[in-house]
Amino acid sequence: MQIYLARNNQQAGPYTLEQLNQMLASQQVLLTDLAWHQGMTEWKALGELTQGKLVYTPEGYTAPTAFPEHNPSQNAAIRKVQVGKKATAQQELASISTRILAKIIDLLLWLPAAAIPSFFLKPEQFNQLSEIQQKMQTAETSTQAMQLQQELFTLIPPEAWQTMFIYLIIMLGIQAFMLAKSGQSIGKKLTKIKIVDADSGEKVSLMRAFTLRSFIFIVLNLLFMPFITIIDHVFALGEKRQTLHDKLAKTKVVKQ
């Protein structure tokens, strides 16, 4: 029986059933890898063929009485399939402290946006700003606090708002580009960790690395701080150290 394998649109093989079972037993191939052999109408995941077991026993198959001849080219193909699994096995999960450090670095990069208005305010506006902030601290009702907050926003010139918006867009673009290229934000790059697929250990798409993991949770944190942040990181205490946003995107964070 000649069995072909495929992973990430790359085909390898053919292998004998004995070779396939050896690779399954040693976890050199994954149950999520696709397989096909004569008699099948379509490619199927190995886990579906083996019913979740690490051995494949197709119906009506009789094992050969002699070992197949040594085929160097076939062994090279086997090594090609093994590469993905070996890479995954060697990946070490990032520590919680390193992940927190990376998050702090990324958060600090947004602070300059808050300092931008100070470059556009005149001396008398600084005094008004200070007075409004003092009144906000002693505000007796939420309505009064909201009115003071509106006054504070009105005090900031339109040019400052425009500059802040441009800065935020540039930072989002840089972070999105780095995540798409290497699975690393600036903070993760500096701390030498990266985002990978939770199962295969391979690089993930920008949709999963940025939109699901970061952007959605930025919005949720703004709305429900600090509850979302606490709940999110409680999940990181699990075996795979996956936060809630990791589980949503089906990712994990490993050392580079």
C-alpha cells in the first residue's frame, strides 16, 4: 500500500503502512496531516482514518512478509514531513513574566499619544487645563464630571487631535506589519518571544495575530477595564499558558 501525506499544501510520499505507523508512533507526523491512498475518494485527516489512535489499520490490508527495499529518496521525503513536527517539539512556551514585560513595552508605546496635546497648548491653556483637572477630582456628581471632561476635550486644539490620530494609525500599522511578518509586536520582538499556531507551532495570519488577539481585546479593555484584563490573564495559568485571547485566536506564545 502506497500512502501519500500532505501538510500546508505540500505533499510527501509515498510511504508504506509500516512507515506511516512508525511515524505516527514517534509523532513525526500529526493526526491533523492529510493522507490518501488507493481506494480513497478524497484526502482525509489521519486522525479521521485512525479514529484518533496512533496506528492506522485499514480494512482488508495484509502486511507484507518482507521489508521494503531501502529507498534514499523516500527517506528524504520522510525527513521533509518530520521537519514541522520537530520544529513544534523544540518550541518552548514563553514565561508569564516575559509576556507581561512585552505587554508593558507595547503599552508604553501608546503613551506619547497622551503627551501630544501639550505641544499645542498655550501657557494660559495649561492653567485652564490644570483647573479643570482639579475640579474633576472634587466633582460631586457624575454629570458634573462629564461636563468637566467635555470642557477638557474642547480645550485641546483640533491640530492636536489630528496628530494623535496620525500617531495611533502609524503605531497600529507598524504593529500589524510586524505581527504579519514574524508573529511579533515590538514588545515581543524585544523580549524574544512570538505568536504561533497552538497546534502546529507555525506562523499565523494577521487576522488571528492582530485582529482577534489584539484589536478586539483593546476595545474590550477600554470598555470593561480591569475585569477583561484580569479574566484574560487568569487563563494563562493553564498548561499551555494561553490567555483568553490566545484561545479565541487558537494561538500560543513561545520563545523565539
